Amino acid sequence: MAAGTFTAAPSAPVGLSWFGIVRIGLVQASIGAIVMLATSLLNRVMVVEYALAAALPAGLVAWLYAVQLGRPLWGHGSDRGRSRTPWIVGGVAVLAGGALLAIKATLMLGSDAGAFAFALAILAFTLIGAGVGAGGTSALALLASGVAPGRRAAAAAVTWIMMVAGIVIAAATAGALLDPFSEERLVAVAGGVALSALAVTAVAVLGLERGLARSGGTAFAETAKTGEAPSFGEALREIIGETEARRFTLFIFVSMLAYSMQDLILEPFAGLVFEMTPGESTSLSGTQHGGVLAGMVIAGIGGSAFTGRMPVDLKVWIVVGCVGSALALAGLATAAVVGPGWPLAANVFALGLCNGLFAVAAIGSMMGLAGAGEKTREGVRMGVWGASQAMAFGAGGLIGALGVDYARGVQANDGAAFQTIFALEAALFVIAAGLALRATRTSKTPNRQLQDQEAQVFV
């Protein structure tokens, strides 16, 4: 039978439909839209309109990621509950509330940078980090436990693409409505984005878990598990004791560190070395995001095309994406020396394409590994890997920016400084490719064997 077609065995659970996967994607889109307010819109307002030091919003965003180290705890909480829906809706509600508080704190910082305004900003970003961690981890855990093995790569692609789409749509809408800028417009537009995203989340998950249970798709990865979820300490000890889980956690950290290091330096690189205007460098960033989306689509289709050998296929996509990202970054390192005349747009698109390939394949593999434990459930495992990703994202942007500043000071040459950082990123991606190969070498657990048997239903 052709790869990817579905022939259900009488006892085979159906799992999440494509519409159900899209509904979880809407949650991810909503989370992305609200986070955009904190990391992009309010960041710009603080630095440009209120002339505050750029270190202030950068520090707040780093704190947002630091708070997400609590993801394993929130994932464990959703594991022990009867339903993940309250954790999803509650997490996004906390996220929206944090965004509204961040707007208030930003206005106060613009008029009076007193201790109370700073404290309010820290509280707001704490709530944003907690909301992303609780809502996002629980949504991904629901996806991991409910999606059929043969759909994991495609499901990862759908949810990530929708998250990016949520960011893009929210940014475009907010940008169009904010001009001419005023504090009243900022409150109305940003508040409208946050509350709309919360409403979309509530509608998207309404009855989703009940429908999944009625369909017979009661957690593919948890089919072999019975009884109450273990304590948090016991769950962590089980994960730490698994070679595969430890290696995958390290792979997530290194790959996402490399992935995020160019976030804050790509546009300055285009301006300083290629003398691009702000509009041109922003368009270049759009080219990169276009490549990421293309890579996600390719990996989503390709990673689901051979479900019977899915774990191997996803590993191949991860390695190809990491090695391709390393080669694209080597190209940027060369561009830093060559300067104008280098095909920069094509190079940046290739980087985004390879980033999208490995990111979707990694999330698909993560969903497969999430249920591989003997006792632990998806929530705490997705939380551990989410915390590793958050740590990498928080450190990556900071290391990239500080590294360029230091290299520029030492080398007294912009091109050479950027070349050093891009070369470091390329090396990290090569290391990540090696870690990805090692992360799937251990023997199969009984649950993994069960997952492979379930996968055969889809070929």
C-alpha cells in the first residue's frame, strides 16, 4: 500500500484528526502572537519611543526564558490532572494577563523609570514566561499523546507554521493599527491582540480532549502505561537515568543555542557589513523566515512519507538540517569578509530552510520520545526538553550579541567580528548533528516497540 495511507485495524485508535492538530496549532499561534508583544513590540517602544537602554528589554526577555525552566513542573502538573485543557487555557490566560501588565509597566517606564515600574515589568515578564511554559508545554504534551505516530512530523510542521503565522499576523495587524503612535493606541492594540489570542485558545481546545477520548485515540504513547503518574522526583530520576533522554536533552540545548545565536545579530550584520537600510535588513529577516517556513513544510511532508521507518527518517532530516545550517553559516562567515557582491539573500534563505528542516524533525522526534518512559508521561518529558530549549534561546541571543560586541572591540573590524560568531554557530550545528546521531542509538524500550507496531497501521 502507498506510504502515508491509513488502513485502520479494528482495535487501532484514531487519535487526533488533522482538524484536531490544527486546533492545537491555533493555541501555538495564539501563544506566538502574545509573545510577539513582549519580545518585539514592547522592546521597540522601550528603546525607540522611550529612549531606554536596550539592555532593559533584553534583560526582561532573558528573564522570560529563565522562568520557563519551570516547564517540567508545569508539564508534570498536567500529567497528574484529569485533563490538559485547564492547563492550556489557564497558561494562556496567565500569558495574556502578563502581556497586559507589561503594557502598563512599559508606559510607566516611559514616564518614570522608578523602582516600582521596574518591579512591575519583572512581574509582568515572570507571568509571560510562566504562561508560555504552562500553556505551551501542556499543548505539546496533548499533541504528543494524541497524534498518530505516522503524523508526528507533519503535526510538528503544522503547529510550528501556525505559531510563526500567528506572530506574523499579529505583528502585521498591530503595526498597521499603531500608526500614528500614541499610548492610547498601544494599550488598545496590544490589549486587543492579547485578549483575542486568549479567546481563540479557549475556542480551539473546547471539547478537544473529550472528542479524542470518544474516538478511541486515548494517548498513543501512553497505551502501555497504567496507573497514576509518578511523583515529580521519580519522573525526573527516570528521565535522567535514560541515556537516550539525556542525549536528546543535550542535542536540544546545543542545536537551539546555535539556532538562536543569529537572532539579534543578523540585521546588524546586514547594516554594518552590507550597508543595508533598516527596511532592507528587515526584508532580509523576512527572507530568512520564508526559508524557515519552506523547510518546515518540506520536513513535515518528507518526515511523514515513510511512517514504517519513521524514527530513522526523522533522524536523517535532523542531521541534514543541522549540517545544512552549518554550511549556510559558513557561507555567512565568508560573506562577512567578501562583503557586498555576495548573494546574501540566497544565503540567508538557505539558512532559514535548513533551520526549518531540523526544527520540525526535532519536534517530531521529541513527540515520539515523549512517551518512551516506563512510567513518566508526556508532560514532564516535554517540559524537560522545553526547559532545555528555553535555556538555549535565552543564552543564544545574549551570547551572539555580546560575542559580536567583544569581537568588534578586540579585532577592530566588523566583518571579522561577525565571521568569528558565524563560524562558532556553524561548529555548534556540526556538534548538534553528531549528538542527533548518538541520541537514537540505544535499544528500544517496550513502549518504543509498541509505538513502532502502531506505526505499521499507517502504511
